[in-house]
Amino acid sequence: MDFLSHGLLNLPWWGVLLCALAFTQTTIAAVTLYLHRSQAHRGVDFHPLVSHFFRFWLWLTTGMVTKEWVAIHRKHHARCETEADPHSPQVLGLKKVLAEGSELYRAAAKDEAMLVQFGKGTPDDWMERNVYTRHSTVGITIMFIVNVLLFGVIGIAIWAVQMAWIPIWAAGVINGLGHYFGYRNFENEDASTNLIPWGFWIGGEELHNNHHTFGTSCKFSYHWYEFDIGWMYICILRSLKLAQVRKVAPKLGLQAQHTLSVDTVQAIIHNRYLLAMRYSKQLHSDLAAEMAKIKHDITLPDPAKAFAKWLQKEPALLNAAEQQQLQALTAQSPMLDKIYRMRRDLSELWGRSSLSSEELVQKLQAWCQQAENSGIEALSRYAQVLRQAKTIQAA
């Protein structure tokens, strides 16, 4: 009876809680490091022993198949916030994604064509074909038996928590709240948000807007005040020569020169989301002063703040109401019209992949000259930022 009550470990209550926490956090780490950052986005490579540990642990604690998870997630990025997105709360509703996240995952995993299209490059060895994929439910059964042996009856509760952990926190919270509530560092093409600046409870996945902006980066934090525990794990493994970082988000640097070059253009393209945000912030005081001078019937609580947000977005992402409000404001102010037109021209510049490098340099030169001759001091200062742009890739 004592064995049934306490198991082989016979731990006090706090020891049982610590073990449960360690188990669930290891599962979160396996999902974010192995499935997400390594397999889905190829941002980091792990030593084969580390990779296989993660595969084995996920088989025990989730029953998820690598190819299925990777394919579903890649499709999510490729079709984000559309009807083809497997789990967009903007399309399906927040309640459905929160409550039925795991059901949406299982439904998507049945699409064989999707698995072929988006699941390329995932493990296809003997273990994957004959154990992890073919017997995906055996692992969680083994985990149930191990938990009962180690902890006794309370092991059933630990197992239940393990089974619910990913459906609740990943399939529900990240896929749901991470596209609905929170703050946005970057006005990218989807509705992704950062839930909090300190990503530690869900492996760093809380920094979801950062991730969607720089999808291949294995580091999810961007600003100095943000913390990504998944990146901390990667740094530890890298110091032990068990991980190799392949890609992190670019950082904007400034160099003391004004000669535009191909490298300058590439730095602007790589840092376009940050530069769009900087454009908005640098011109905010001018916007507020101009708004105070003109008469408008816009019912927004803070038109200057709204205009600054529109400057951060790519023009194609403005909805019909925003476009109407924007036109009403720019029609009454040549200054606002010039600021927005130049923002639109800048977007066209860094989106023109069909142009040669030399043509892009010429267009950037023309844009900077126009900004410097605009009579708007903030625009002139911003042109100097563009002239000095460089990319810092160091992790």
C-alpha cells in the first residue's frame, strides 16, 4: 500500500510538484527548441544525441509526430490569418482556438497533401518510421506506467497534467492569445502579438510577434528588456558544443559614412520592420503638431497616434476604414500627405525584389535626396539614418 501511495521515489509533496514542473518544462523545451526552432524553421542545429532525446521525450509526453507538427506550423506561417491557416483565431474565433486547439491540430494532420508539401526535411529514419510515427500512442502509455511506478497514485495526476500541457499552452494559448492579445514590436503581415516581454513559462513562445516577424531566427527576444528562455537553453547547449546557431534576427547598426552602397540597401531590407517603426517614432512630434493645426472630422481618440501606427504598417495592410481615415487627413494637410507618400515610396523600394542592386541604390539615393529637400527636419534626419544603415548579425 505504501508503494501504491508514494511510488518508488517516495517524494514529499513539494518534490512531486518539482518533478511535475521539470517534466512539463522539458516538454515545452522540446517543442520550442526541436520542433519549432530547429525542425520547422532551421534556425538552429542540435547534436544528434540532443535531437533524439527531444524526439524520444515528445513521443513519451505528447505522442506528436515531427513531420505532422512541422508541416502544420509551416502552413500556419505560409497561410497566416487566412481560411487555409490551420488555427487562426482571426478566422476561426478565439474561443474555438483556445478550447479546441488540439482538435484543430489533429484535423490538420489528416491532410496528406499538406504533409508532403510542408513536411519536407523532417526525420525519416528507422525509429521515426517504425516507432515514433507508427506507434505514436505507445509512448504516452509508457509514460503513464512510469509515472505510477515512480510516484504512486499521484503519478496519474502528473501524467494528466503532462498530457494537457501542450494542448492548453501551445495549441490554445500561443496559437490563440498569441494572435489576439498583447503588444506588437513590429506591424508585420499578420496579427501575431507578444504576450509578455519575458518568455519563460512557455519556452519563449510568448514573444510571438517577434517570431512571426523574423521567422527563421532561433532567438525570439529582440529588445534588451525581453527575455527568451529558449534562447538561454540554446546558448547553454552551444557553449557545450551541442548546438549550432544558423540564423538570428538582424539588428540595425549605424556606420559613420554617407555613401550609399549595395550593403546599405541590404541592411535596409533586412531591418525594414524596425525602420518602419523608427520612421513612425521619429515623425511623431511633427504629426502631433500638424494635427493641432488642421480641422478634421476623424472620430479617433488620438489621430496623431493612429497616423503614426499607419506609418508602421505596410500600405497594403491598411483596412478600408484606415484607408478612408488616412485619405481624409492627408487631403487637409500637404505635410501629412508628403510624409505618408514618402513612407509608401519607401515600402515600394524595399519590396522591389525585381530590381538590380544598382537600381535599388539609385532609388534609395533619390528617396534620401527628396527627404532632405522636403523641408521637414525629421524626414531629413531619417534620411541620414538610412544612409548610415548596416546590419549587425552577431547573436
